[in-house]
Amino acid sequence: MFKALNPFKSKLLTTASLVNHPKATFNDPLQQSIVEQIERCYQMAESALSKSFPRPEVNFKLRGKSAGTAHLQLNKLRFNPMLLKDNPQAFIDDVVPHEICHLLAFQLYGRVKPHGMEWQRLMRQLYQRQPRTTHSFNTQSVEGKTFEYFCNCGSINLSVRRHNKVVRGDSQYRCRKCGHNLQNSKPS
């Protein structure tokens, strides 16, 4: 069904070959390398599947701990510039194919499970990548302020958003290990 291609042995494309790609030129060299990898991945998919695909809109405005997101109906890819800076090769090798496979799975099969068998098959057969649902990057550089909460196990840090929900009375969180409600002061 698919021809196996190796994206890591293909030669680097020039910016001129990305004419059909929306917003193809980025001043940041790392961001430009991601755009070029996106084009390589799409060319590989088109060759293997004998089908053409519209190129996604790409931006580098994603914040938080996610490395990338795919917006299926908008045909849009967003990447985290801080995590890209810290993990450039992992973005090229894994994050870009991961996010592209979400868009391809949607375009080929419609609404399917985000990391379901269709997405996994595309990851393996198009890009020879192990289908992993999450990255294992060090996210300390992108973590916001946290608040220390306690349970019987010890302390757990909650994000500002979760802390504010507790303060407003909108949410109560439990420890995954012991099941007790988290408190913002040490138990006596």
C-alpha cells in the first residue's frame, strides 16, 4: 500500500522549491528548516500514496509544553519555538512527521482517533518513525509559575490555571497515587 521512503537521506530543499507552501520563508534558520522538512515530508507522502495534498499553514506561536499541534479542519500546523530551539533535531525527526500524519490521516480517512491505527500506520510506513503520542523533552524552559499542593504522598505542583480554579472553587484535584484531595497547605 505504501512505499517506504527515508526522509533523512533526502537532500535539503531550497526555499525556491517551496513556492506553493504558505508563508514559506522564515527569518529564523531553525524555523525555516522546519518548513523545509514539512515540504520534504509532504513530497514523500505524495510519492508513496500517489496523491497530492494541500500544504498547511505553518506558524511558530505555540506555547506551553506541547511541541506541536495540528488543526485538522484548518489544515494548520503550530510549533513551539522554545522547544524547537532546545530540540531542533528531534523536531525534524519526530515532531514534524507526527503532526503531518495527523493532517494526512484526517485528509485520507476523515475523523479518526488522534493517535489511532490510521495515524500509527502513516508514521511507520511513510516516515519509518515509532508512533509515540507524546514527546519526552525537558520542558523546564517553558513551564510557568507553579503552586505547591500536598496530599498524603507529599507535594505536587499545580499550574497557575489549576491553582486559580481551586481558589475560585471551580475545581478540586486529587492525587493520582493516593486518591486524596490536594490541599494548598501541608497536612498536620
